Amino acid sequence: MRKSFIILSTLLISFSSCKKGFLDVSSDSKYESDYVFGNKDEINRVLTSVYASMMSNDTYGNAYFSTFALNNDVEFTAFSAELTNVNGEDFRAFDGAPHAPSILRFWNKQYEGIERANIFIKGIQNSPVFNKDDKDLTQQLGEARVLRAMFYHDLVVMFGDVPFNTKPAMDLGSNFVIPVTNRNEILRFLIDDLKEAAAGMKYANEMPYGVERASKEFCFGMIARMALTRGGYALYPEGGGKGTMKRMPDYKEYYTIAMQYADSAISSGKHNLGKSYRNVFIDETNNVVSNNDDPIFEIPFLRNSSGNVGYVTGGAVSGTDGTTNHVWGTINGGMRLNAFYHYTFDRSDIRKDYTVGFWNYSADGQPQVLVDYSLYNNKWSKLWADPGKALGNQSTGSTGINLPYMRYADILLMYAEAVNEVEDGVGGAHGAKAIEAFRQVRRRAFATADHPQKVESYINTVKASRESFFNAIVEERKWEFGGENIRWKDLVRWNLYSKVAYNAFKEYLIVASIAGSDYMDGSDKYQNLPVNKYYKRVPNPGNKDIYPNNTLPIIQFYNPWESAVHPGTGWEMATLYNWYNVDLSIPNNQILYSWRGFVKGGPAANWEGMDPNNLPPVRYILPFPNQAILMSNGAYKNQYGYN
């Protein structure tokens, strides 16, 4: 379905100073349609502007992994209002609106990045300096094409069919209304474009800035990611209402592409999972860049200038008048995890205790048990920085901590998933390699002593059929990428989002109802839930394998995983899951309305009338911004039930 739509993007691009060495830009630049790049220094300066576009808090610096971290069984934000907030920002509850300021800012920034990439691609290809045999220039051209694909891919995942254009706006003449293009055509073009670009690109370990620049292996990974998006399910506007989930008949063709290009990244031998799981993220917090380990591409933020990784993630740290009495400063901690996520892990899984955070800190550095509807995402925290690299006791955001947009673990699991789909299980030609890819991710998650049972025996069981291996991948990705805002996107392409969201709502509802002595169907599963957790504050153990911060005191729990008797003197008790309003004889609003754009309780409840075997789609698709629609003079109107 093609209509016209105006792109709200910058026509004359102003380049500003941004980042770590390679993103230093000394002057503003404006380019007319007949302008050509005259030398390599100028080419590099223009390329930095493309990277600069991804560093805004309106996109990858904050909103991408926070504002648009839609609720699921891993990431979760509680909402207490029965009705949509007037600001329209309730996207995480599937209830946002076209007038929300964040949606317009995200939209504009993504298209700014695309426009800058289009300018660069045209400019370098038409430059007399350009030579296809010059590996530096073909690398830079490839970088711009990969970044453009990244911008477009995320627009497609979040908005569906979007305006698509690969020319600089200055070449469009008076026609600033760009036609909306079918998402599948966009992805097909981008996949083909990156196939061509890959040949001229370098591996990260061959470049001065490594994984902070788009590399050949990131190009391979983006092809695989886009191919899985193209081959997976998505929400389409057919059928009216909030749309219909479906995938294209040629989906296996794209799973095959994903298999081939994930394999290209793996076969290059340029990356491994050599670091411990936690050190991948702790090193990022300390601005340590590894070019041959798990990170494939890190968005390169600048300390005290850009990026809220480590500020909205991690346990909250409050401040008095904006100041703490230690060098790490305050932490918002607003990017949260589902309260029951940590119970899904195997108790021996190393990822569990590092990913999920149970306490925060007061301004004086004293730990407090979190009693809330969600838990902290501890993947990154300012507290993990060595004291000499901390930002100061008055610091807040702009941490400069890089966001790993793609990791090698993702490529390994994409490969395993694609092989399983293409070859109907892992008993075929590529099955052994798919199993080994899966094994690498799981081996890192468990101590060596646990490998015979938790890795080898487990794999021998799940590899028995296509279905069982697929289910294992679904779970492994849940545990591996917690807090990275990947889960809901996976659930979409697997067409599992409705099922998972409904079950997550019911889990919260059941546990909340137990607190009010209302034992619903399914309550038996939660009889040993540790409602009362016993804890005490203890000095820092000084061991980063136990706790990555070696200075602040910590919380020691008596038994955090199941109901336990009182351990004796010296212990305090925190009561969790007390989510029932006794006066109203109903669970608290946060239980009823945190999923309200899909399923809700309360006076206007719909959950009891929903058939768990025939659920409606989750409206994860975001609305086009009102301002963009207005500028199109009505040429485009939102669908998916947005008014």
C-alpha cells in the first residue's frame, strides 16, 4: 500500500563535534547538489556526521533501549493509570499516541542519519578521489551503507512500512513528499546493498577504531539480522483494527540468507566468547574496547557528552541536592526487568546474578532492598566503573558508556536458529555447526564443572527435533540478552508476543491476587515464591566476581530463590509482591494496567474474555508522528487502531 509522506529531515546538514578521536569534527559543512568531496580528510569528516546522528538521547543514546523497551517477560515498566497519559508516551504499555514528543524526535533523528548517509554515499561515489581499489575509501563507503541499513531496519521494526529514499534530499527538487514503501521491499534492497558493500570492507581488528566503527563482520551480522526480520512474522494493517500478524511465503529464502551471512561472520574467526559474560559489560562501563571478543558493533558515546547507558540502567542511586558522597554520582535506574525474569534462569546460570539487580543505594552509599513491580537491569551501571574512571559525585547521564548494538553471541544464535528453520532441525548438513554455535553461548553461561549436565546433556535433549531446538533458542536468547531490548523484537518475528505478553500479565495478576488471599487458577505454581526475603547489609567483599563495585557495601540475602524460614538474629525482612489493594479487594493498578494496550484488568477488564489459544496481536507498531502527518497534507494516515 503506497501513499505519500513528507520526510521531516535536515536539508542542510550541520556537523558538530562528537566523539572519541575519529568523531572530532572541526567545522560546520553545507553541501549543495553539485558539491564533490575533494580529499580523504573531508570524506572522513563527513562520515563522522553519520555516526553523530546515532548518538542522540532521542535515539540510541537513551530512547532506543528505554522509551521503546516494550513490556514483555524480560523488560518491564509498570503503569498505574487506567487511561492513556495525555502526553502519549505510554509506548511500553502498547498505548502510545502520535502526538508524543519522543516519537517525533526519534523519527526525525533516524531520518537525519539516513539523510547524512545518503549525502555521504553520493558524495564519495562521485568524488574524483574515490577508487574502488582504495581499501580505506571502500571501507568508508561500506560503513555509510551499513549505518543507513541500521537506521532503516530499526524504523521498519518499530513503524512497519515507512518512507524510503536513498538519494540526498537536495536531489529531490521540489518533491519533498517521499512515498511510503513496503517494508519487505526496503529490507530486500538493504540486504542486497550490504551484500555488495561487504566485499570492500575491513574486519574490526584491521581498523584503528575497531568495533566502534561498522566493520565487515557487522555488515555480515546486519544482513543476517535484516534477513531474519524479513523472514519472520510482523504486524500488517490488513483486517482493520490493530492489524494481523503474518509472514511472507518466501520466508525460507531469507532464513537461508541469514544462515549464510551469520556463517560468514563465524567462519571469519575474528571473534569469540573469550571474556566472562559479566566482563563484556563491565569493560564497556570502563571504556575498554575489545575488537576480537563478543562485541561486534558498539555505538561510540563520549564521556560527559552523550549516552545514558549506565545511568538509566543499573540499580538506582539517589542524591542529596544532586550529589552523592561517592565518586559514581546518581543513577536513574529506570530501564527495568520483569519481576519474575530471574526465576526463569537455571540456578547455576552465571548470567542470572549479574543481569538482575535487587537493590539500590541512598545518597550516602547504603544499600536498600528494592520492593517494587520490577527489578534493575544490571548489565551496565556507573557503579561498575573503576574509581579512577568514575564521572564524579555530581554526575548523572552522558556516561559515554558504549551500547553493544550487536554481539557475537547474537550472530551465533541467529545462525543456529536459521539452520534449524532451513534444514528442519539440526540433523542436516549444517546441524553440527549450528549445535556448536549454540554450545558456545551456553558454555559461557555455566561454570566448567556444570558443563556435562547443563551444556552437553541439555543440548543432547533439545537437539532431538526442530521444535525442541527452536524452543531452546527462544529461551537461550531470553537469558543471554536480558536488558538489551531485544526480547520483544524476537517475540514479534516468532509470532509469540501475544502469548508471552498474556502469560506475563496473568503471572503478575495471579501473584498479586495471592496477596489478597484470592487463589486463581495457576496459583499452585507460586506457593514457594519467597514473599518474605531475609537480608542484611554487609561490607563489600572486594571480589569483582561477586560484585563488580569493590567499595560500596552490599546486600546479602539468606535465600532469594524460594520460601525460607527466619534465619535468626541480625537479619531484616523485606516483603515482596504485596500488590493487592485490600480496601478495594482488587490488585493494585500497576498489575491491572501495565499491559493495557493489549490486555488489562480493572472495571474495563478484557483478559477474562480473551482466548489464550486465539489471542489478538500485540500492537507493537508505533504511530507515525502527528507533525509528519500534518506536513503531508493528509496524504498519509495512521493505521493499527491509532486515531
